[in-house]
Amino acid sequence: FDLQNNSLNSSIPSELGFCTNLTHLDLNANHLEGKIPSSIGQLRELRYLDLRNNFLNSSIPSELGFCTNLTYLALASNKLNGELPLSLSNLNNINELGLSENHLTGPILPSLISNWTEVESLQLQNNKFSGNIPAEIGLLTKLNYLFLNNNNFSGSIPSEIGNLKDLKKLALSGNQLSGPIPMTLWNLTNIKTVYLFFNNLTGMIPPEIENMVSLEEFDADTNHLYGELPGTISRLTKLKSFSVFTNNLSGSIPRDFGRYSPNLSILRLSNNSFTGELPPELCSGSALEELSVGDNNFSGSLPKCLRNCSKLQKVAVGHNQFTGSITNSFGIHPNLNSVFLSNNQFVGEISPELGECESLNRLLMDRNKISGQIPPELGKLSKLAELILDSNDLSGYIPAQLGNLGLLYKLNLSKNHLTGDIPKSLSDLTKLELLDLSENNLIGNIPIELGKFEKLSTLNLSHNNLFGQIPPDLGNLPLQYLLDLSSNSLSEPLPADLAKLIRLEILNVSHNHLSGSIPETFSKMVSLVGIDFSYNNLTGPIPTGAIFRKVPANAFLGNDGLCGDTEGLTPCNSNHGKSNKISKVLLALLVSSCVILVIATTSTAAVLKFSRKSKLKETESPRMSESFDLGIWGRYGKFTFGAIVNATENFDEKYLIGKGGFGSVYKAMLGRGKVVAVKKLNISDSSDIPKINCQSFENEIRTLTEVRHRNIINLYGFCSWRDCLYLVYEYAERGSLRKVLYGTEEREAELGWSTRVKIVQGLAHAIAYLHNDCSPPIVHRDVTLNNILLEKGFVPRLSDFGTARLLSTDSSNWTSVAGSYGYMAPELAFTMRVTDKCDVYSFGVVALEIMMGRHPGELLSSLSVSLTENAELLLKDLLDQRLRPPPGQSAAAVASVVTMALACTRTNAESRPTMDFVAKELSSARTQAKLSAPFGMITINKLASFQNQKNF
Ligand SMILES: *[C@@H]1O[C@H](CO)[C@@H](O)[C@H](O)[C@H]1NC(C)=O
Ligand SMILES: *[C@@H]1O[C@H](CO)[C@@H](O)[C@H](O)[C@H]1NC(C)=O
Ligand SMILES: *[C@@H]1O[C@H](CO)[C@@H](O)[C@H](O)[C@H]1NC(C)=O
């Protein structure tokens, strides 16, 4: 009975049970829903049952156990739930059993599987099975394929798996398996594929791996494996893919690795502690497609054979200590897609041959010692999207041919020795979003053509020798984040047209020779949160608009002719000469890094004062004064600050795992497997500050340590020492969402649609909890991708909550604005009043970014201008194009997330929904609603206007 690939949409009729002679039933790929009828147990002759790819949502009926003649049972890709009935143990003829992609739960009991001695293929992956993998699995000696991946199995891998001598493929990845890999496993001489990644496995990879003589694919990434790779891996002659990234492996790679593995095409060693040089014969088979060894301590040069690998697709070797010359490293690789050499000490020149690698999409060579000129041949790379060459020793002109890179959206050539003009042709880069040419020796005028970019959001031309007028045309740019023209020799008055940059957040024209007055119209730049006019020849009154009343006086420093009512400036009607009295109380406000906005000046200072009071004598080893000893409240026992100092070797760089809005974060392993993240807030700048009350500060932190929610990172405690404040948090395995979403690593494909939706849901619940269930309510203030950490299973955990509040006691002050630009609610620029609606906005930006796979800045600005302009922008085109469009069930959820996110990012704070509303709306019940139109036809306009009709 074969009805596969139809559109049957009913449930399976129980009358099927009357067909007692049926031997073969195939209903694969229909729209069947509801239960598998228990009458199926009457089909005693059934040998072949295929119900895959339907919407069956019951549990598996125990009557199925009567069908003892079944040899083929395929129920994959339904919504089956519940535990496996024990009666299935009667299926002692079963040969292939496939239950993958369901919601099945419970343990796999030994008695269930012991009789399946004929089974050759057992596929239980992508369910919610839990408990140990039973040792009885070793009885199924005919197994060729064993897939238990992506469940919740725990415990160790039973050594009995070593009995499965015919095993060809073993997938145990994506569970919570721990302990070492059993020695018996290494004796599986027929095994070709071993997937162990995403577990908690420990131990070493032993020399016995050489017994796996058929091994083609070995993937054990993201575990806790340690030790060196055994020399015997060089003898795996069939090896195609070897992947052990994100472990604790060390030592050097066996010198002859690759010599006897001519098919080696994928090698992923990133994010370990490997040292030494890459083996010279790594790619001697010329089959290499991917070389990912970033984030280690490798030195030496890239293997010479790389040049001959015509199939090469990806070379990721960033963040090591490579020193060799790259001049001849690359040949012509038609499939080469990405090259990441960032942050090494590579020397040599950029080879013109890279211009022949026609698939190249990302070329990142920043922070090396690469010299010579930028080859004009790079202009031929018609697919290039990112060209990042900053912080090298490049010289010569910027080739005009770069203007041909039609898909380029990021161009960073800063911190080199480039000379000559800025080529006008760059304005042909219509997709460009970031242009950074700062810190070079560029001369000449700013070409008026630069006003033509259609998508540019960040422009940094600072620290060059540019002169002449600032072209008024720059006012036509869609800039959002940054316009930095500082430290050049620009002269003449500021063009009034710059006031058209109403979405600009940071404007820096300091250290030039600008004259005339600051146009009154600049008050219209309502998004500004950072301004610097200092060290020019500006005169006259500063604009009277609201935003200018909050600008700190040092933004005007060094302009003797400026006057105004701002504290520190000479009032315009004063007779007391021109001297500026800039209050020492204020610190330099302007942004010091390109991502992070400055936090509270006075309040940072306040903390400083507080920490100074508690500061100890400069002793060599840290000692805690009593009230500031690192207290751990709650169920985690106690540990001392000294333990953290030891574990991080006094906050050595190598333990640095990130830099957030408010400081650096270190990973500290505290013995007995306990790992914590320590945030170090450096508050060593000095100033005169009002006192704050230590006791209330400590109480504040205590409140934060009591915040408990499954989507919020626990704060264990704090301590202050030597002008630094340390906050100790729970450690999250996978690091920040930003890293995962944009990682150069292999993980990006893992973030499928349903995972992304779950992350957004979890985040919504976390923020709603802070707003509604905490007393007093907590406004996070800095919801960004960096502050969302991911655990195993991609469970999101919000971090850094409350830090902003700790650091700003006086929120009526301009300087207390906290947050990261691109995520900050627009009203913060002028009201300075931080409300929970600011978090709602940031949440919306983050949710959109998760769905789009890139920052939604451009979308938001075009939506804020007009809805009709986007009339035909389709949802499907907006979504992250690295993934395939979401399938049926996910599509409705994705549409619902985007709808909510658009509501959250409305310019008018009042009309944004509350976080509570959002969390409820996104909760699973609603997101499972059916789509009202075919997915491919849904427009953004429709989603955005849907929210317009709603009254939150
Ligand atoms: C099943 O399909 C038929 C024919 O296309 C349609 O009329 C009916 O509404 C569908 N039923 C359900 C429950 O979707
Ligand atoms: C199973 O699907 C049917 C039909 O679509 C639905 O009515 C029922 O509520 C679902 N049951 C469960 C437990 O989800
Ligand atoms: C612009 O570039 C300069 C030099 O590279 C850098 O110091 C500065 O921080 C950048 N501006 C901003 C606001 O990021």
C-alpha cells in the first residue's frame, strides 16, 4: 500500500487495522496528523512501515509491539512524543529503525533494545531522549549505523560500543556525555565516521586511534579533551576530515601529519592551545578545502603546499603567532571563499594572485606586519564583501580599482601608511556600510563624491592630512553611527547641511582648523550621544537645542571663541574675557572605542572613590579587607578572590574571553571543575567626585546576586582591589551570541531557525523577569549580542544586568547614558531618562539581528522614514541568507518574532509593547499559529503595519 508523497491531511483511520494481510505500508511525506491508531497492532504481517515526514503528534502506541515481523520501521520527522513503549522490545526482526526528528523522551531501557539483534541501522537522533546509553547497545553486533546525536543522553560512553565491529558511522554528538572516550572505541577497524562533538568528554586522544584504519571523518569538537595529538594520527591514510576545535588540546601537531593522508580536506583545530609550526606536508595531497587553526599559539609560516590546493575554500588562522611571509602563500584558488589571517605577525606582501580567487568573499588580514602596496588586482574580486587590512604596514596609494568591488560592505584600511588622495571611485561602492581610512597619511580634500554612498553608516577619516572644507554633501549620507573627521587639517565653517544627519550618534570634528560658529541647526541631530568640537577655531554661541544642554564642556575645549550656558563655558554675555573654565570634574567623554559608548563619568568616578576608600596598601598578594572579601551568596559555597587571581595568573591576557560594555571578562577555572567568569571594571582614571555610600552599593550588588532566572546569568559576588571592581559571574560555555552568530568558526550553521526563535523567546522572558519580577525592577540598559551568552543547547543567558545601574547613581545626568551604539533607544539622546522601554528597543534590535544575521540599522532607519518605501520588501529576503528559508513550523514563529521586534523598535517609546506582553506573545502557543499568507509573500510592511493597528 504505497501512498507516499501525496497531500493526505486527515488522521490515519483506525479501520486500517482490518487490513490484516498488509505487509507494506508507505505513507511517507503527506500531511497526516493526530495519532498512530492502536489498531496498527493488528497488522501482524507488516514488514515495512514508513510514516516519515508527517505531523503525527501522539505517543507511539504500545500495540506496535505486536507487529513482530517488522524489519523496517520509519517514523522520523513527525511530532511524536512520550517514551518508547517497552513492547517494542518484541521487534526482534527489526533491521532498520528510524525515529529521528521527533519529541520522544525518556531513557532507552536495556530490556527495550536487547532483542534487536538484527538491527543494522538505529537512528534516534534529534529527540529528547535522556539517561545513560545502556551497555546493552553492545549486543546489537550487526549495527552499521548508530545515531544517538542531539538528545540529552548523559553519563559516559559505554565501553561495550567497542563490540560493534561492523560499525561504519557513529554519531553521539550534541548530548551531555562525559568522561573519557572508552579505549575499546579506538579498535573499530571498519568505522568511517565518528561524531562526538558538543559533549563534555574529557581525556586524551590515544595513539590507538591508528587502529581505526577506515577512518574518514573524526569530529570531536567542543568537548574538554586535553593533551597532545598522538603521532599515530599521521597514519590514518583514509582521513578526509579531522575536527577538534574548542577543546583544551595542546602541544604541536605531529610533524608528518598529512604526508600519508592524501585526501585530507578539512582540518579544524581552532580554539585550543596548540603550539609549534603547522606540519609542512599538511596539504601535500592538495585536497585541502578548509584549514581552520585560529585562536591557538601556532608560530612559523603557512605550509608551502597551500599554494597548490586548488579546492581551497577557507583559511582561518587568525589569533596566533604566525610570523612567516604571506607573499607566496596563496596561488589561484577558484573556490576560496574566506581568508582570515588577523592578529598574527605575518610579514610580506599581499599577492596580486589573490585577485584571481574569484569566489573570495571575506579577506581579513588586519593586525599583522604586512607591507607593500594594496594590489589593484583586488578590484577584480566581484564577490568580496569584507576587505579588512587595518593595522599593518601597507604603503602607497589606495588603488582606484577598489571602486569595482560592487558587493563590498566593509572596507577598513586604517592604521597603515597609505598616502595620496582618497580615490573618488570609492563612491561607486554602493553597498558600503563601513569605511575606515583613519590613521594613514592621506592628503587632499575630502572628495564630494563621498556624499553619494547609499548605505554608509560609519565613516572614519580621522588622523590623516586632509584639508579644505568639509563637503556639505556628507549631510546626504545615511550615516548612523559615526562620522569621525578629527585630527586632520580641515578648515572653513562647519556646513549647516551636516544637520541632516539625524540618525548620527557620534560626531567628532576635533583637532582641525574649523572656523565660524556651530550652526544652530545642529540641534536637529537628535540621535547624537557623543559630540566633539574641541581644538578648532570655532566662535560664537553654542546651539541652544536640548541636546546641546547636555553636552559636557570638554567637547568645546580649545575653541577660545565659543560661549554658552553649559557649565565650564563662558556665558555669552560675560565680560570676563574668553578663557574657558572647563570643570575638572568631567572626564573626557568621547568614545574611546568604536563599539562602546562611554558610561557614567561622575558615577564611574563615584565608584572609583568608593573603591579607593576600600583600597588596600599596595601589597604584592591581594588581601581582602573584611567588608570586601569576595562573598558568595547562595548555594555555591565560598571561594576567595585569591583563588581567582591564581587561576587567572593575575588576570593574564590569555584568560581574557571578552570585552563588554563595562570592562574585560576573564575565565577562571577554580579547581574541581568549577569555572567562573570574572568581569574586571577598570576605574583607575582619577577625578574629584562626590561621595557615595558603600553600604548602599554593597546592598545593591547583593540584590543582584539574588536574581535567579533560567535565562539570566548568576552573579556570584564581587570584590574590589587596586582601583578595580571585580564581579564574579557564572560561566557560559559557548560564549556570546555575537561570537556564535558571526563567528568565523564552523558553528554558524548550527544556529537554525528554531534555535534562533528559542533564543529570542528566552531573552524576552529574561528581560520581562527583570522588569516585572524583581524588586526594585531592574532596567538592563545594555541589551546587545555581546551580553547574551549561550550555554550548551544554545540556551540564552542574559548577562551584565544591573551593571549599568551600579555604575550610575545619578541618572539625570547626560553622562550617565549607558549602552552600546546601534542598540540604544533613540529617545536616550534627548530625554536621558532610562526607562524599561529602552530595554524593549534594544531587545527589538537584537531580535531582528538574530533573524537577519546582520545589524538591522539600515532597515530601522528606512522604516522610520517611511513605511511605503519598503512596500515590497519581503520577509524572506530580510532573513539571514546563510540559512535556507524556515520550514513550515518555524516560518510562523519567525514571522511572529519579526512582527514583535518591529513593534519593539518603534521610534515612539510609548507605542512599544511592554516586555511582559512580548514574552507572552512569543510564547510557544502563539507562535505555532498558522501563517496567514504563503511565507515567501509576506512583506515587512505587512508585519510592521500589523503592529500599527495594535494598541499595546
Ligand atoms: C484537507 O485538504 C482538503 C482538500 O485540499 C481541504 O479542503 C481541507 O480543508 C483540509 N483539511 C484540513 C484539516 O486541513
Ligand atoms: C495533535 O494534532 C491534532 C490535530 O492537528 C490536534 O487537534 C491535537 O491538539 C494535537 N495534540 C497534541 C497533544 O498536540
Ligand atoms: C576612528 O579612527 C581612529 C584611528 O583609527 C580611532 O582612534 C577612533 O577611535 C575612531 N573613531 C571612533 C569614534 O571609533
